[in-house]
Amino acid sequence: MNCDKNKEMIQLYSDGELEKGKEINLFTHLSECEECRLFFRSFNKINLSIEKKDFPHALETRIFDSISSIEFRKENKLFNKIFARPTAYALAIVFIAASIFFYEQANNYKTETGYMRQQIKSQTQTIDLLYNTLPPTVVHAAYDHEIIIKAKM
């Protein structure tokens, strides 16, 4: 028989959980296997030393509290597993929709600025054309704060 399986059976036996029918198989194997006999002895020594000691009530309380907190965390993990993915998917969809919206807005802005640039260029050309068609002017200043502007024609 497999020694690992028998070591599990030794642990069950020392806890009083091994079936009576399997005890025969266990003790038969122990009579034949030195390694399992050593394991059985050392396991019994550990169990006897544990049974002789009083188990502190504060430690027991801490253990039970930690077990309950672990179970609570497992319940929270279940909650997270149930709601985390749909929430992540929803956020991803919102992010994609916002990205598309802002991309379209940027394209509209780019188109509008291109159109405005063409208008400004056209207006600049018109102003330059008008400025160059104006006749030259002569400015005369008088000492009494009077300025006279006359176009040369």
C-alpha cells in the first residue's frame, strides 16, 4: 500500500476518525514498513504532548475569530467575483463610449479650426488688398494739437 495514504490514515486514526475496517490495513502496513512506524510514533508523541497542555482560552478565541474573518472574506470574494466583472465591463464600455465621443468632438474642433484658418487667410488677403489700394497719405501736425491728414491723389 502507498505510504502517503497510510500517513493520512495514521492522522485519521490519532484523531479517532478512521473506520474500524481500515485499522486492520493500517496496522498490517505498520508491521511491514519501518518509515510508517517511525511516523506513527512521532505523530503519537506530538499528540500526547498536545493533549497534556491546556489550551489557552484567549488563543482559542483568536483562532475562532480569525476563522470567522476568513469566512467573511470568502463571502466578500464571492460578492466581488459576482459583481466585479460586470462592473469592470460596464466601466470599460463607458470608457470606450467617452473615448469615441471625445474623438468625434476633437475631429469637429479640427474641422472648425481648419475652416476658421481658411476664413482668416481669406480676410488677411482681402485686408492686404484693400490696404495696398488706398492712396498714400500725408500727415501734418500743428502746434495747437491739431493733426491734419490729407490723401495724395
